Amino acid sequence: MKPAHPARSAKPLLVIGWDGATPELVGPWLQDGTLPHLAQLAKRGCFAPLRSLIHPLSPAAWTSAVTGLNPGRHGVWDFGHRRPGTYEVAPTTAQQRSGATLWDIAGQCGLRSLVINVPMTHPSGPIDGVFVPGLGASELEGATHPEQIARLIADEVPDYRIDSNIYEHTDPADFVASVRAMVRARTSVAVSLLEREQPDLMFCVFVATDRIQHAFWKQAALPWTDGSRAGWRFSGAVRDCYRDLDEALGRLVKAAGPEATVLVVSDHGFGDLEGDLHLNAVLEELGFLSVRRAPAGGLARRLAARIRGSKAGTERSPIFGDITWEQTRAYSRGLFGNIWLNLRGREPLGQVEPGPEAEELLCTITESLLALKEPSGRAPLI
């Protein structure tokens, strides 16, 4: 990478994201030689856990990483957002984001950027540099800046893909192979564009760690497991994935040159999933939400009608179709327990007056949730 600017002393900046990388794994694997390139960076600089957001979810966390704003200011909370004036939920994109990104600010300072695979940054307007979309885009065609970058990638790295998920594969081994191929392709594109563009700022995210951990966390041999998983078919999948990203890191650091400042960051960590709390059921039990109960045979008839309508293209199944909004004051939607008040003037059938009434209800809901206990009854659930 070239010096940031001839008239400035700032060094070029290389930011590498490992989605879902967790210090509970990185720490031990720095010590035992699993991650030699990251270990060299830690030795020359520093290594420490970073606090993620509440909620520690990729759309919000990566958006905070690139804007420096919390979700209340940048406006991205989840993979979906409510359409204004409705109860409908639509996919979240960069169009819901407020605030300037790092590459926006770099451009204002006359600096060029290279942005690759950063989640929730699509669609992007023109930037001073090169943009390759990540999670949120279905394909490169029509989504890169400049537009010809999509064709360049297709020609030079034809197996490049934005993402790979376990549910897209019938054989887990095919999924692992797909993720490893995705890492190799992303690395090749990143190194090639880095050497060609010589940007002042590069921000590149690898999602492989998140995808592999979601699929194999309970099967992986991890630093704290007792060794009983060592012979399992996919026991090494997580560690191999971290090794692949460490190798990619080494290539990118070498291509960036000795003058570059390098940051390796993640959006959230990882851990065991012990259970799920169905918040709408809790809100119903607490009297904040009302649901229409189907009569005997009614549910089957409604499902059959929806299937017929879906096949004919005549019916859209509504989100929250069984909630009685006229008797509902609060409801939940999202992966990490987002609770919304059914506000007058915002929701179509709002029941809660903004202001003191809403604030009092929020306090009541908070106190009720904090009083919940685990099924054993011994410890708080929240």
C-alpha cells in the first residue's frame, strides 16, 4: 500500500474482519502456533478482547465498526426492519444506515479505499476507490464500483462467491469445501486488488469463521473440550477455518507492505446455545400481547388456503398474522429479542401513547423480564 497522502504522515490502514471470531479460540491458538501470522501481529502490536454491541448481531456490529456509531444512531439493528406505517418486515440493507463510513470520510480527505465483502454495505453509491459487496448482495453484477470490477473478478477468479451457508448443501463435507474455496477466492481477489489499486484504506471481511462455527460448534474439538471429539468427522473444521484465515492474513499483510497499520477485528464472539426464549409468548403471558386462537381445524384450513394462494401468487402471508393488534401493547420481532411498543401514530393500530405512557410501559416490561427465572428456578433468565 502507498503512503496515505504525500502531504500527510499517516500510514495506510489495512482492516481485516473475521466474522464471529472469538477470543476464547484465538487466544489459545495464538499460543500453540495455530495462527502464526496473527501471532506475529500480536507480538508487534497488541491483542485484546473487544466488547461487541447489545445486541451482538452482525448487521448492527459491522455497521458500528465502519461508522463508529451505535445502532441508535446508525439505524441498523437486525437483518430485517419494519416498514414504516406497517407491521411488515423487509430485509435490511445499507439504505437503512445513517452516518458516514470510514471510506466516506477517507474520500472526503482525498484518500482512496478498497472495500471488500463488508456485510450490510450494499447497495453502495460511488466511492473514491473500489467497492465489492458482501452480505446483503446476491451477486456482484451491478453491485460493484466501478461496475467493471464485477467482470474483472469473474474473469480472474471465476469461483468467487459472496457467501456460503450450511443450508445450501445436502452434504456437510461439500459445505466445508465450499467455504474453504470461498476463502481462497476472496483472498485472491483481495490481494490482486490491493496490489493493483494501492489504496490508502482497505477494509475486507471474511465470513468463513461465522459460517463454520454455526455449523460445527458442537462437533468441534476446542481448547476446552476433553478430547472426546477428536475423532469426530468434523472435529477439525473450526480450527482449519481459522488456519485458512490466518494464511489469508499473511498474504494480505505481505501485499500491504511494512508501512501499513493492520487491524484484525471481529463483530461478535461465539459460544454454546443453551436454549431459546420465545418473547412473544412471554409478552402474551404477561398481558402485553393478544393472539387470536384458531378453532379446531381452523389452523389447517388457513394453512391450506395460504399454500394454495402462494402457489397461485394471489396471497402474501402476513407477518404476525394471528396477533390482535387492538389488544396488543408490545410485541417482539428479530433474532435477539427486539421488543417494539405498539405506538399510536407509528403503528397502524397503535395502542400506546408516546411519552410518559410509553416510558412507564417500557419500565414495566423490563422489570417483568428481569424477574424471569431459568427452568430450574435458581437463576435469573436474563
